[in-house]
Amino acid sequence: MDTVSIIALTMGVAWASGINLYATIFMLGYLGTTGNIDLPPDLMVVTDPLVMTAAGLMYCVEFFADKTPGVDTAWDALHTFIRIPLGAVLAMGAVGDMTPAVELAAFIVGGSLAAATHATKAGSRIVINSSPEPVTNWTASIGEDLLVIAGLWTALNHPVAFLIALVIFIALMVWLLPKIWRGIKHIFNSIRNFFSEDLKNEISRTANEIINHPDN
């Protein structure tokens, strides 16, 4: 693999892992097993049948969990501790047999990219879940699955095009994340105010009953 292809694969696996780790591992394993791509030695582990089976089973679980409002947010919260470190590990493995400095750099950059895509995915789902209808949730989830497959395919077959698209995607994340954060704050403030108002009304009602019926 030339340098551009290695960079595209490294950034591609990290980016995809932050969105859907299990689909990323299974797709890499499938393409490596069928001979469609030559994986670096450190990534050959994903072609192991045990790894592919585990990734496939977990993808099936995630497929339904990720499309259930509320459950998807809990799932994303749990996978903060899974997608980001494994995205970094996959990125480090994608650079192949290079110097420790290159591998560490790939680990750092890959982990950061996986964290950014994970934060964008998880944050946008909290905002989407504020809508009472499930259609948007399903659309977002299926769109993410397709994006991971298309993105990895592009990274493997058209590395320059993928890197250009990745730069655009990162710029979009930089623009979008503050807006998502403001939306999350607004949702949680609304929830807090709702329960605070209910508590205030309950206290007021109880106080009125005590004043109006002191003997009780």
C-alpha cells in the first residue's frame, strides 16, 4: 500500500469506528477474508472467524438498539468506552509495520477522530430523540450504517476522494458540534424546569392543604 492508501485506511477505520464499530470490524474482516483487500499484518486479526462472528453478533444487537429512542442514547453512552479506544487501536494497526513513533501518532490521531465522530453521532441522537416520532431515529440510524459502508469502501478503493471527503466531514463536525451541544443543553434544561415546576406545584398544593385543613 502506498502512503496515501495507508493514511486513508488509518483515518477511515478510526472515523467509521466512532459511528459503528462492529460494522467496521466485520466489513474489514469480510473484505480481508475474501481477498478484496490486503490488510496490514496488524489488522489481519479482524479476519479471524471468532472476531468476525463476535462483530456480526454485536452488530445485530446494535442494529435494533440503535433504532430505539432512548435505548440508543444509553447504548452510545456505554460505547464511549469501547468505540474510541478500539478506533485508536484499529488506526494504529492500519499503519502496518512502521516505527513506534508512527504507530503512536496513528493511535493519537485515530482516537481523536473516533472520539469526534462518536460525539457527533451520540449528541445528534439526543437531539433527534426529543422528537416524539420514531421515523427520524430509524432514518438516522440506517443512514449511519450506509455511511460507514460507503465511507470504508471509498477509503479502500478511492483514498484521495475519501481524504477530501473526510476534510469536509471534519469541517462539518466543527460547525455542527457546538449547535448539537446547545440543543442538548436546551433539552436538559427543559426537563429540569419541567420537574422543578412539578415539584413547586406539589409543595404549593401540600402547603395549601395544611393551611386550609390544619386539623388534618
